[in-house]
Amino acid sequence: MALDRAVVAHIAALARIRLAESELEPLAEELSQILTWIEQLNEVETSGVPPMTNAVGGALPMREDNVTDGGCREEILGNAPRTASGFFVVPKVIE
Amino acid sequence: MSEGSLLRLTLADARDGLLRKSFSARELALAYNEAVAETKPLNAYITPTPERALEMAAAADERLARGEALPLDGIPIAVKDLYCTKGVLTTAASHILNGFCPSYESTVTSRLWQAGAVMLGKTNLDEFAMGSSNTTSYYGPVENPWGRQIESQSGDNRPLVPGGSSGGSAAAVAAHAALTATGTDTGGSIRQPASFCGIVGLKPTYGRCSRWGVVAYASSLDHPGPMTRTVRDAAIMLRAMAGHDPRDSTSAPVSVPDFEAALTGNIRGLRVGIPREYRVDGMPQDIEALWQQGAEWLRAAGAEPVEINLPMTKYALPAYYIIAPAEASSNLARYDGVRFGLRIEGSGFEDMYELTRAAGFGAEVRRRVLIGTYVLSAGYYDAYYLKAQRVRTLVMRDFASTFEKVDCILAPTAPSAAFAIGENTEDPVAMYLNDVFTVPANLAGIPAISVPTGLSADGLPLGLQIMGRAFDEETVLSVAGVLEEAAQFRYLPSFRAGALHD
């Protein structure tokens, strides 16, 4: 399936990646090329075949609902680009 | 011992030499620190850690002196820069993790340090492990220490890629700038660079080695594993890296055998599957011939090669290129400029997100995040993502029914030898095709190893691959050991540390 510029702009917005106007056309071409190649999967009959999410199989293990971590605020904030008074700082969200 | 001869030792030999006190961990670490510096033009390391190597070697020497040696005491190891290392820059070769210094250590590297290993540094890779050539790194491409021995017809003498994504680890081990290394394999990222660089690369069973603290690309497909000079070294490394980890919910609660003990050399009576579907159009004659030679070697050792069918082979790769980008688009959502790494300020919150991610992700990462976002978006989820997951089930069933008839599978690792830096970059799909023989084992989660077994017409290393049943690394290693013994691959790349001192 061929993607056009509008679709590329839409998925880039969903993915929160800013694209320049000039990047839309080449990306539309590249992504369309990949998707066209992927569409050979339509040759495979898959009705009644369950989807596989991982190689482990079965349900993931449960553990006791206990606190296992914490008390490491400085470490958590240590790599943040901006912090203040023990918090992450982000641009103003509410006017 | 001279530096050159120290650098040529295998892990097993170095371990024994340290125990016999033929040399110290400090001498080994000094030789490797120098080797890392000497091979700098390869760009195999993003962050060398020579001081840490000496500190860890000193601690190992103390234990060795007390007669309390740990299994990997004094063994110098390179760590793919996808593993978080406490207090050491961890980049995933991406600009978006600019300056990131983890406050924790990945489970696998913790186990290695607890076993006495010595960290040489963090190796280069494709950005977020997305690539098959190590050319997508923000820190620049890695060069393969091997060069073509004869000029190609076009007179092309560009440096070659080491493969990817674990290209820095592969180049470092091949060039004697690390005794052994960790890699990760999501679609072939341990095995294909191992094949391109003439070393051994083992992707264990999914769940065998914990993913905790390894920067995520596609969680259901990511496999940590070792990259070494010999099959025995891979067995030793795997034992140290493996084991159940409650912090990774997909980590398998199974015991870790002594993999080295599986290398008996006895494969008599084993049935080895030769999959017809791996004979793809355009595969070079030398790879086809090597594959047949491999089957003959195993037959001569008493195994029985059996033709098998894996009809879903062709569809594994396109299924992978839906599933992996889908998981990546979700995993990489965490890079938002707020908690760690790069941040580009904008006029508001959304603006900051979009500018940060545009500046932080390279072209291939961006491409995969966009494909992943698309196949997961409303209206396309069933047609692409669910379809691919159903095909994944069929790939798994192919292997399940095959392993009722055979004990392991022999195939080429990659459809070509190393290519030049800059080749295969015009068309993303051409690059993806590198992984055609390796991706099926990731989808199924089964163990697979690449062993260097011959040279191409151009004099470049070629690997053969053994795949086995889930959690049967012992058979995989055992058969790989026989291949290695038969192949007698003794070639070394022309560019390597210590070559002048030999």
C-alpha cells in the first residue's frame, strides 16, 4: 500500500517526531516501498491461526504485591535534563 | 608472554593461564587496554574504560592469589553499549540518550562482574540495535578488521562493514581488542556480525539471559548473548550470563547447565536438518558450497543430515519487519526529553517532544518508529500487526514439527560475506534481506549459533549456523564444536592488535 504525504504527516504526529515539509515525500516513498514488500504476507492463509505475542508461552508469572523499590529519588532525577526541588521540570502545560 | 601472544589466547586458555599464574589479570588487562587504543581506527568502542579494567583486574588478582578464583576472574570483556552499566555512559549509539549514565547495572553484566570478569569498555552498535551493518550509529560506522584479499572487479577497496547490530563487539573480538564480548540479537544482530568478522556468536533461547537493564528494541525478540573466538568460550560465557531473573518477567525459571561439559565431540546418531527453503535465489556459490561442506563434516562425525522443509521461511522476514518496528515504536515512546537524555526546548510540551525526538533519532530509527506506529494505528492493526503475529505462530509451528524429526538445523548464517560501508543503503529492504536466515530463530525464540567455517572467494570469513530446540543450547554447542573442529578456521584479520609484535 502506498502512503501519501498526509498519512506520513499523521503518523509522524502520532509518533511525536517533527518532520520538515521536505522530508514527507522521500519518507512516503521509503515507507511505501517497505510496506509493499511486507504485503507478501497476504499470500499466507492465517484464518484460525492464533496470534503469537512472544516465545515464552502461557501467562506471565505473578509475584506478591509488595513494594520492591524506592527511596532513590536522587538517582532517578540524576539523568534528567531539567529538575527543580526534587521534581522533573517540563514546559508549562496548563495556561 | 609477549603482548601479541597474550592477545591470541582464547578465554579458556586465558582462564587456565591465570589459574596457573603464567601471567596476571593486570598484565592481561594492560595488554587489552593497549589493544583497544591500538585498534581505535576501527571505531569499535564508543567508551573505553581502561581505569575500570585495571581496578577490576587488581581485584581479580587478589582473589587468584588467595586461591579463591571466580569462573571468569581476570577475563577482559567488551560490553555492547546497549547494556546499562552503572556509572558508565550508556548510549545505545543514539543521540537521544546523550549523556545518559545509568544508576544501575544490567542483570547480565552484573553476573559477569560477579564472576570476576574485567570491563574493557562499551562497544559501538547500530542505533538502538536497528541495523545489519553498524552504519546507523550516531557515533559513526565501525570498520571490519578484515579487508578483501583481492580487489573486487570494480576495484572497490572501501572498508567493509562488520555487520550489525553488534558490530563493535564483533570487530573488537576479531581484532583482538577484546577477549570476548556481549551482544544482543533481535533479528540476527549477534550471528550476522559474528559471521562477517570470523568469530563465534551465540543467540541463546529466549528467556535464557535476562533482558533487565538492556535498552529495549523489540522486547519479544531481543536476546542477550555472547560473542567469542571459540565455541568453548561461548559455552563458558553463556553459563556466566544465563539464569533466572525475577526482574524480567520473560526470564525462564530453568537451571543453568555446565554448557562446557556438553562439548564432548560426540554427535553420533544426531539428525541434522538441512532446510530446502534456505537455498535462496542469488546466494553466492561459495556459501552454498560451504553449507554442503558443513553437512559433510557433520556426516563424517557420525551425524545424519536430513533434508527438511520450513515453508514459512520466506515470510519470517516481512513478519519481523512488522513485529519489531511495532514493539520499537512502543518501547521508544519513553524518549521524551523529560527524564533522561537529550532535550530540545520548544514553545510548549508537544513542541519539546517532537523537536527532541526529531533531533535524537537517526534515519533508520525514525523509519522503524514510523512503520511501527502505522501498523499499530487504528484501521491497520488487524491487517498488519495481527497478521504478522499469526504468521509468527506458523513459523513457530514449522520449527516445532521439524524438531520432532531432527535434533538441530544447519544453515548459512547470512546470504553474503561482509559488504562495503555505504553499500545496501539506497533501498532499506536490501539491507533487511541480510537477516533472512537469522530472523526465523528470533521469531521462534530458539537457540542458534554462528561458527566461522570458511572464506569467501574474496578471502572474507563466512559462518554456518546451527539452530536447536528451545533450551537445548547443549546440542547446539556440541554440534557447533564439531563444525569448528572440522573447519579448522585459523585465519586472522590483517588489521588486529598485537600483529606487529607477533
